[in-house]
Amino acid sequence: MGPIETLAKIARNTLPVDELVNIYTWKIENLIGRSSGLFATEEQNLLLSADTAFEQNRLLKYTVERQLATKPLHYPLLFWIIREWGGIRAFKTSEKENAQNVVKINEFYVRISTLKPLSSGLFRVISSLSKLASFWKPSDFTIYDNRAVYTLNYLIFKANEAGEAIKYFPIPGGSRNKMISEKPIELLINQELHANYHNEDVAYFEYCKLIQSLNTVLYPNFPQEPFRTEMLLFSSIAIPFKEMDGKFHNLNPKTRGRLKKNVFKKCKPLDPNQKYFPIQRILSTAASTHEETVTVSIHELNIQVGLMGKGGLPGVAFKYSVFWGNDFNSPTHTQKQAWLSQGYIVAQLKNVVDPGRKEGDPIPDNGTVTFQFIKNSNFDNQLQSNTALEQDLQLDLESLYKKIQKEINKNAPTYFSTMLGNVDPIGLVESHIEGENASDGFTVLLLLGRLDLTLEFFLVNQNKYHPLFPDLLLSTAKLRIGRL
């Protein structure tokens, strides 16, 4: 049995392969209504006559393919695919407003037409651009959606456990999808070597080839419709999300923070007088005796924190699991430094949090928190102090945040509160500016007429910090504030 056959067998045992028509629910009725004359009346009637969302989208593939066959760079239609059908609502709607994206679309079209490797700039927005490819030639190209890639990587993980040696596919720039960020597949795979992943320049082409091969086995009657397998993967993300429970050292890795370059970033330790230092002390002791798994009752943690004289654990610790997250970039959640500084993550919560909890409810008798030590290969232990320029950046970000607080008052985007006390100012700027969509904070300030308070405006106008950031990030910032 070869790798494709192994993957197909695992897919059939794991995913609802025969239920695709029922589980794919991306309806297009309202989207067709916003197509502004892109489809003839008979085309609209045909699309809307289909009984299921799956069949509607199947017919849409071929309807659009016929249009693009004579005019592949029909921008109004391409914009509609990304913005309306694809759900990328921040995407600009006119060629004039969207000049930079037009350049990317043109370059992407040339590269996939000639099968030339993709640049890093194109791969960063592959989830959007691949939507176009899936309509240009649906028999060859499928959508590189993060949800589909996540599910596929999980199947590959299971296949590799069975003895195969299949490379994984990178998810560019992480993901805002809750399932992907809560249980990142990178942690489960534990692959410290990038050689175990396809290189980004060819990942999309390898992905399409694998989907095509897998589709011929899963849906042998439809070998020219690889989008069936992509739709299956896209619609089944909840399955690997659930199955990942217990897969990492028999624990449930609820890593609510984001992975950065496939490693966790080790936080600076807490000072002995800080509220959550007792948790850090427990884990420091465990680390000194090489304990990989540490399970502590929530009662014990509450007592130990209370001994600091600043009250026990706050109510949110028993109400929201995000309190126990592993987000190394969040300065407002100082409690996470207690475990990340010692090389641990919160891997499992049992009977600890309850969203319906009311003030005054007793602490759960059987609640426990399990911390899991992360192998050094997955942990960035380089806690080098910031350079003088980075320290200046940190101070300027804090000043900007205070200015926002003062001048915007209660309408200030809470998003910007992460500027204050952040231990990684470069990572903060990158995480809030990178990507094709502007942040919520940027949008709020734009609507308030205070573009001058955005991170993008700050970065563009602070030339001394430009050496700290890649050209693409600077271009993105300039484009958003109208300087490009």
C-alpha cells in the first residue's frame, strides 16, 4: 500500500467521505444576488436551481471557468470570487483601489500557468489567491484553505504514524480560526526540522497534486473534480480538532496562543513578589526533577496564589479557559509567564472552567490543571535582551497607547492595550500589521478619523525602525494609509 492509498484509507476511517453532499454547507444564494450582473439570468437560474449547497458550488465552478476561459483576468469577477464568494470582505472592490492586489493576481496567474515557484509574498496570501486558481482550472487547482490544510496535515500525521514519510503543508501566517489556534497541528507533529514540511515556494503545487491523487481514490467517479476532496477536508476540521485530545503525551494541548515559526517563545519569569509566582515555583521545582507532566488541583493553586496576600485566583480563572492560555505575546495575561517561563504549557483543564459560573459559586472539588513540559526542540530558549533600538520601539509603542487612551477615551480599541508592557515589540507590530486584512483596531481608528494613531501610520513615519521589519510589512502599512 502506497502513501496515497494509506491516506485514503485513513480518510475513509476518519472523515465522512460519503456524506460530502450533506456536510458542505457554503450556500451561494445571497452571493449570487450581489454579483452585479456578472452572471446571465439563465446562469443565475441554473445555479439557484440546485438542491444542495454542494451542487450549487459545483455548478458555480464550471460557470465561472467558462467565463474565465476567454478572459482569465476579468477583475470584477475575480474580486467577487475573493470578496463575496470567498468571504474576504476587506478585499477592495475596484481595480483602482486595489492596484497592489491586481499586481499580485497577475503575478500569481503567470506563475501557476507556468508552474513556477511562488514568491513568499504570494504564498502569504495563498488562501485568497488559490480561490482564483480553483476557478481558472478546477480540474487542476484547489483552494489552499487553512482549515483544509489543517485536516490534511492531521491525516498525514496518522499516515506517518503508520510508517509513511509524507511531508506536511505549512499554514502561512498562522490562522485566526479558533480550532487551528487552540490546537495547532505543529505541536502534535512536533517537527522541529523544516525539512519535514514542503517549502513554501512549492507547497501549493504539491498540495494540489496530493489532493488530485487522493481524490481519484476517494471519489473514483469524479477524477476531474479534486475540489470534492478539498471540500471534504474543509468541512471536516472539527474531527481532527476533537481527535487531537490525548494525542500529545496523552494530553489535550489547549495552546490558545499562536505558534511563532513552529516554536513556543519562552517568557521572562515572574518576580517573587508577583501574584502568580507560586505557580511558577511549583513548575520550577518540577523542572528541576525533570517532570514532564505536572497535574495540580485547582484548590491547591488557589491556596498558593492566595498566600501572596493579593487574593486567590480571579473569577475568570473558573469561567473562561482563555485565562489558562499559552499566548506568549499577551502582556495582560501575566499568569502565563508562570508556566511558559519554565518551559511548560497548560495542556489540559479538567472541571476547572464553566462559562455559566456565577459570582460566589464554590471552586470545583475535582478541578485540575495539567502542565506539559515542551521539548527543547519546540521551545525558543533564546531570551536575549532587546537591542537599544527595540527598547526604543517598546517605549514609543507605550507612548502611542497612552496617547490613544487619552485622545480616544472610552472608544479606544482594547486591541491596542497589548502595546503596554509587551516583551516582544517587533512581534507585536508584525502580528497586527501582517496579512491581507487590516486589524479591528485599525478599522476602528479609521472610522474615527484617527489614522494618525494606527500602528501602520506609526511605522511608516518612524524611519529609524524600518531596519527591524521586512519590506513587505512596510509596504502593507503604506498601502493601508494611502502612501503606496
